[in-house]
Amino acid sequence: MPYRPKNSSYWHYDFQIRGRRFHGSCGTADFEEAKAVEAQARVAAKASSSVTGRFTLAEALGTYWTDVCQHQSSARTAKSQAAMILETMDGRKSMADLSNADLARFVATRRAHASNATVNRHLQMLGRALRYMGRVHKAQMPDIDLKAAETPEPVERIRELSQDEQKRLFEHLRPDLHAFVKFALMTGARLSTITELRWSDIDQSTRRMTFRLKGGTSMQFPISPEISALLSALPKSELPEHRRFVFTFEVQNRKGNPRRKIVPNGGGLMEDFRAALDAADIENFRFHDLRHTFATRLLRRTGNLKLVSRLLGHTSVDTTTRYAHVLDNDLADALDDFSVLQSAESRSKSRRRNKSA
């Protein structure tokens, strides 16, 4: 029943449907008209997605991005993934009506333009959005198997930069990118983590820095003397909007232009990185392989898989087992210099010599 608040000439409505509150002004001072407005509001409320739980795919992705993704360092990536999903799937379709056939068509369409890994990430983004809508907004969930729709990816190959390749790379790399690449080798951090690193994340007094990771999480990374020296020598941008970021670069062929922030995906700088690889005659190598190089070198030095896992920011040490071949190689090298039979023979000869003496 409409009511009139104190100091208001208009009637208002205020009711609940399935635990959700709907309230507002009827926009009229006539009680009979107000009852009609309230009745219309009740009909609209009963049909609303917040009550029925039937959200469209576009509403689901948009709500998830607004509530969660836009506050993360990976916001641009998430927005791009959502746009790509809606470019292929009908955003007007109710998420509850999604079928495995819809997923199959999406995968088949996207695989013509993107790698299996990229398509899988789009499916994972879709899954996070649907689960969020079901958990937080009580949306009706579709009967689909997102995991089954993913295409199995080949085991990731581990490519380590040799010392000779490393030397050649820096000989051909732009000087203002040396610190950027060295930092990747020193920390094993991902490209987006490095480009988003801010000076406020650096605490030289405690020798710790904060890394922003995939999925919106973060971790503390120790600052070694080598890393500390590199950070202390870095120039800062003169631009206020870029000065807070640790790694900036010089715009080529435009003298006098201030240093600018490196965008999360590396922007045009990855072209310079690949050009240096070509000039240095380094084949089958990507920027992400600097992370592999850090992991294999650290594991070879420490032999501690759990330690390497923590520094890489892995949530499970199982993810780090791909580097276990380093330890296997060390075991093989140890066996090359060891023989149980020879050791036993040597001990026997030693005892015989002691007896004869």
C-alpha cells in the first residue's frame, strides 16, 4: 500500500519480493493513481532479472566486470576477453539457457582466429562470471561443462636462456630496455607484473616489494642487493601520470619526449625485444622465457622446488614441477661421478693394505 513520507506531497511505494526490496516515488499526490503506479512497479519487479535470476549473458559479463574486474590490475585484459565472448556469442541470450552446443560453436569459431590457450582463457573468464552471478546475485545457472569445452594444451616447453645467448641479447637490445629485461631475469616476474610495478610497491627499508599477480592477487618479493642496485639507478618519468611507475621507456625518434609508462602487454617494445633476439641469432625464445630462465637457474642453484614455487607466485607446487628436469639432470650428473662397485672395491683394497702393513 502506498505511503506518504513526512514533508512530501507525493505517495511512495516500498515492498519486498523474494527478499529483495523495491522502493521509490509514485510521482503523484493522488492516492488512487499511486496505487496503480505501485501495482505496475510490482509487476515490473516480479519480472526483473534480480528476482527471476534470469540474467542475459551481456548482463552477467557486465556485472562481473563492474563488481570485480575493474578493480584489478588485469581490468583491461578482462574487458577485452568479455568483449571477445560477446562478439561470438549472443549477449541477449539468458545465461541460464547456455548449452554445451553454444560452447562448442564458440570454441570452433574462436579457434580460427586465436590459439587454444587464448580460447581456453576466454572460457575460464566466462566460467568465473557465471559462477560469480550464481553465488552473489542468485542467478539461474546453465547446465554446461566448461572444462570439457577447453582444448587440451601441449605441455609447456621450458626454454632457458644460455649465458652466451644472454650476452648477445644485451649487445643488441636497446639500452633503455636493459634494466627492464634484467629485472625479469632477476625476479621471474610476468610482463604485466613488471609493467604495473609502482614505486609505492618498493620498500627498500624492509627489502621487500609487492607484485601484482594474475587473478587480482599479490605477493611479497624479496629485494636482493642486485635488484636494489638496479632499482636505485632507474630514471623516473617527468610526466605526473607516469612518474609513479618503476619502468618507463624513451619514445624512439622523438627527442625531448619524456619517458612514458610501458603498457601491460609491452606495447611496441616487444617488437624491439624480438628484433634484438633476431639480431642476436637467438631462436625459439619469448619474453615469458625469461621467467623460465629465472626458475631453472634458481632451482639449479638451490635444489629447492618449494622455494622456487613461492618466488614464482604459484598457488601450488605442482605447477612448478615442470622445472623438475633441472633436478633430474643434476642427479644424472652426480651418478656420472659415482659408482657403488668402485667404492666397494676401493674399500676392500684399503683393508687388504692395512692388514699387510
